[in-house]
Amino acid sequence: MKKYLIYGCLFAILYSCSKDAIVENDDSGKTLNGGGTNNNIVVPTEHPRLLLRMHDMSAIRENMRSVEAENAVREHALLLADSFDGNFPDKGSGEANYEGKKLATIESKAFDYLFNNNTVNGEKALQAIKNVFNTVSFTGLSDVSRALGHVIFTASEVYDWCYPLLTAEDKTFIIDNCIELAKNMEIGWPPVNQGAITSHAGEAQLMRDLMSFAIAVYDENQDYLEMTMGRYLSEFVQPRNYWYQSFTHHQGSAYGAYRMIWDAWGQWIAYRLNGGKPLNEDFRYAMYNWIYLRRPDLQLFREGDDSFENRSRTVTWGVNDSKAQSRSNTHVGTASWLIGNFYKDGVLKNEARFYDPGNNIFVYENATRTPVQFFLFNAPDVSISPSSTLPLVKYSPSPYGGMIARSGWDNTPLSEDVVVFMKIGELSGGNHHHQDAGNFQIFYKGILASESGFYDGYGTLHQLNYQKATVAHNCLLIHHPGEVFGPNGAQANDGGQNLIKSEADDYTSWTKGSFNRAKVLAHQYSATNMKTDYAYIKGDLTQAYTRKVSKVSEVLRSMLFVPTGKRDFPALFVVFDKVSANNASYKKTFLLHCQEEPSLINAQTVAIRNTKAGYNGMLVDQVLLPADATITKIGGTGQDVSSNRFWVAGTNYLPRSFGKYSEDKSEIEFGWGRLEICPESSRATDYFFNVMYVKDADKSLSVQKAELVETEDFAGAKIFDNVLLFAKTARPSVREFTVEIPGEDKELNIIVAGVEEGHWIITAGGKDISVNASTEGGLLNFKAPAGNLLFKRSSSTGI
């Protein structure tokens, strides 16, 4: 009884809040005020109003006649010819009979009635959905809310599109049965359960299924719209518009795209209802993130829980198989298609074509993309724009804070391009988000600096203790022996980043500070769509390591990517860290993960190869700081406990059913394990300086030595014809300093990161060089000879 009283109170609060967002409109019903642009959503009293209005029908007919729609027209005809009458066969107790494709036959028949006045098919659709309610079973389905909602959504289409055919008894029957199904959904009925930031509430339940129901039955009960779209506008829109400022999604490479599908459905439903756009324009550009996440092997950089991995390998590196240059449908393809068509964006339409080049892949369960939905949403008049028109570097601002940089747009298995993923990670999204502030990944002819572990399910021992933890990423560990991870210390102490709570309930709780992880201090890049000179980002990660205990006073990370233009050594990647622990005895560790066992070349140098499935990449890492660094390999091969691949605090946390997965035939990147780089002596403050470059694995080339260049205020390296220097402090602290560059080089490419913004004069080789540092970047880039360099910040406005 107490549970229902709580729900009742929650609903009363929700109802009073949403009343402010929904106001009467004398002409057409009600106006809902969302959080984006053009967001006064007027609820019309006419039918149809779900996913289309009468004035949309001519454009939809034109779409149906387009070349792009040819396969959808054929598939639609097959669905119309299906004799399914809504009676799902009884499969016995304990077995579900729900089948999404059968619901698509009902959708097609309802659509045929709406567009062609085919009363026979309209009556069939109506009778079929009533039969579905009487015969469908969901017993044993995981995440059953998705199937329940799909039935509600289909019933809503029938209700709205076939409205003239409905009797009073039909209306009551459909409404009552939809509500009964909704009561069994996670979000509940009234839909007041779960948070508004993430979780399954951020999927179809509210933003497609229940909003569709409320719109369809608005004439019979206007309160349902208050309960559904009212909650959407008052709770869901603000946090989404806030996050989409970063042009990413906080749930990562897999779940992020999936959740964007549902944000797109909410946007489409509101827009087709009466022109509202609750989500702002940043939503469109957030989808570009997956273009940048895609590696030249057509896979994505792994971020967060990734459910895409366990599928057959379709690309063999080094083999230019044209058939492999597209992917079967994934959530990325569907999200790109929905959003690309909404904004008439040629780049996103091109991305959708990458996943479905023939417009002939239809999805009938969960994140549906049916022939009818193709007719409703596809925009055939959009000109395609290739991703190669985009800049080679993408910066993702707050609240994400990260950068993806590449040396080219050649996404083929013969690519010579280098791609680097750099994440500061300002705000945690919880849920499928990992404890990975400061993470980086490197791809060159194979993933070299990778993540490791595998998403074997939500809340498993492997996921909580390894795959989701900091230890499975290219991050820093600071081990406080008394730190507690998880409820009552149920999770292993990996020395990584900790969370107070796994998910936020609403925008206020999400942004009040508990989920803060880091802060971008500086960022700058020089790139076009043809060439990248450099890409730099610096962040303060201290908060990520101080959520439950005060084990550090400062954690800084700077990352710099520099393509070299050298065929044998095409790119440099440098990571400079400062870690100040509150106790010198707390062990500090720099992590570097790999897919194959690394080779220790000497006490300060390690080589990582990736030669599986034809890959031919190598990463060479030279550890310049700490001077007393020790390098330890932790990992192994095989699928038993002795492999030590997922080793944390004395336990090897194997994924569930580990032995059933084929590492050779699938794209899973379990990883060999990791390198741990630690100072041998205990100090309160340590600097880590790792200088990395990439090369072909099959080329026997000597190590290209990196020389340490260090002053009291800066640490840097000279390698090839580059000198790369980093400030040791979070904020610029000096306006004049000197650096001695070893050698006799006549011209070097010099990058100095972490200086005060403004005009600088550098005296080198008897000449003055004038350079400006931006407020956002605090970086100087210029050419100069080796020798003594004097840096002075000028009071003038500069060049």
C-alpha cells in the first residue's frame, strides 16, 4: 500500500509541474512548451496526429515514389499480403510468443487504410490489434518493457490512423489494454518510475510508446498527455539539451547511439504533432560523434558498455574487399537515419547509407525501422555529403570534454591513417558510463592502445570489478588501501576512480556536483579536412579520484597528437601526467592496454603489436618520467583463470561463459592485458611522461630515441624533428623562461603547451619569433633551431 501512496504523491507532483508546461489553445487543443527551439507544441483535435498530419501526406506519397523507397515499397507489399490476424500461437507456459514483425503487418494495414482508404485492411488492422491483446505472451523475455511498449505503440498507430473505424467499445478496449500493459513496464503507469537522465526510461517507453498512446487517445483522455509528454518536456528535455552541447552522448559507443534513437523518436513525434522541436540543434551534431569514433577497420573505438563487439569479423586488414566496406544495420545506422532525415543532413544520410547502402534493411523489434516508418521519415531530396568533408579533429566541449583526431579520412583496410581518442571526461552519465576520465586509445593498422574486458551483462562480477572500472582503461591508478568500492566494499579496489551513485534521477541531481569527474583546462588543434598539424587537450582529473576518499590533491593529464608526415613513423602521441598523492605510500600507476603481449625493449621502452586478422600496427612507448619507472606486464592468453587477463586485487575476473567466445572469428577485443608503469620510490608527487609513436609491425626499424627536455616549470621531449613541452602546473605560472634544446638542428617543430594566453616573443638563434597563445589553448607552435630558447610574454596585442 505504501508503494502506491508514494507513486500517487509522485504523480501529483509531476502533474502540477507539467500543468505549467501545457496550456489551453482555443483553436487546436493544447500547447506544450518544450525546452528547445520552436517548441510550442500544439495538440490538434484532428486525426491523424501521430507521426503525421494531413498536410504531411503529399510529401510522404512523394517519398514512397522515390528510388530510395523502392525496397520499402516491396517489403510493405509483402507485409500487406501476410495473413496474420493478430492471434499469436500459444507456445505453452513459460514461453513468449511476441513477434515484432507480425506487428509490422498490422502497422502496414493501418497505414494502407489511412493512405488508400482501404477499409478492408483498416478493419483487419483493428481486429488484429484486438486479437494481439488477447493472445500475446511476454513470458520469459528479458527487458520486457521493450516488447510491451512495442505493442502499445502499434495499437496507438491503429487507434489514430484508423480512428473513423473505431466504435466506442473499440476505444475503451484498446485504452484499457494499453494501460494494463503499461503497468507492467519499468516506467510504470502513471509513468513516474525511473530517472530522466538514463536507464530504460531514456529509451522507447516514454519517448515513443507512451507518448504515442497519449497522442492517439487524446480525444478520450487529455490527462494522459499531461502524464507522458508533460513529463518528457519538464524532465527529459533539459538534461538532453544540456549534454548535447558536447556533441556526444554519455552512454558511449553502443548505448549512446541506441539512446539517441529514442531521443530522435521524441523529436519526430513532437515535430509531426505540430512543428515543435524540443531538442536543440546540438542534437544533430552529436550524431557526428560516431563518424569520428569509427576506425579505419570499420569498428568503433570502444567507449562505455559496448554490446556491438560480439559479432563475426567482416574485415580482414590489408584485403580491400569492397563488400566489407559497409556494415549491416546497427543502432548507429538507425540513429543516423532518423536524425539525418529530420535535419535533412547529407553527412548523416551518408552515414546511414554506410550501414544500409541499399535501403533494404528493416528492423522489426525494439528499435524498429519498418517500411511504413521509412515512408514517414525518409527525405529523398537530401544531397549526400561524405565524411571526408569534415575536419579531421573533433573537439567535444563540456560537459563531456574530449577530442578525436585523425591524420586522414581513409576508412579502408589499406588505410595508412592514425586515429587517436582522447577523453578528459568532465561529467559522468552513470549507467553504462565507465570510470574512465583521462582515457586514450590509439589506432594504426589495428587497435594498439586499446581498452580491455568485455560487456558480458549489466552488473556481472566481470563488468563491475574489471570492464567498467578504471583498471580496464588507459588511465591512472592511485591505490589507497582503505578505499571502499561498491556497496559495503563488494567491488575490488583497483585504485581507480569511484562513484557515489550509479545514476542521477534528474537534471538537478546530475549537475549539482556528485557526478563531476574532471575539468578541461585547455584544448587546441590545427586541422582541416585534409591535414592535421596537432591536437592537444589538458584536464584536471582530481575529482574523479576523490569521490569517497581524499587520496590525491591533484591529478593532471595532458595529451598531444602530432602527425609527422614520415612514412615509417607517421604519428606521435604524448601523454604528460602529474599526480600528487596525499600519502607518498599510495601506489601510482600509468596503465597501457594492448591486444597482444607487449615486448620490453629496455628498461624504459616497450613495443605493442597488433598482427591478428591481418593487422600490421606497432606502438613504441618510451617512458621518460618518472626516471625510476618500472614496467610490469599483467595479462596472458587463453580463456581460463590462469591467464591473468582481467586481474584486479588478487582475482582474475573472467567474463561469464568466457569459453564460448571466439577471439579469432569475432570482433571482441578482450585484450591480452596491460602494462603497469610505476615509480620505484615513494614520493608525494610524481610526473609520468610517455612518448609514443606508431609504425608498421613488419618493418624492422631501430627505436627512434626520445630525449627528455626538462626545466623547473616544463617537461618535454625531443623526437624526430619535434620538441614537445608541457607545463607542470594546472595554470600558467611563468611569463619568462628559458629552455635548452639539445642538438644542432637548423629547424624544429616546437610546441609548448600550458602558457598564459597572449602575445609571446621567443628568441632563438639570434632572431625573435612572434607567436600568440589563445585563451582556450595556451599553446605556442613555431619553428626554431636547437639551442637556447628564451620565452617572454609581451604586453603588446601581438600578431
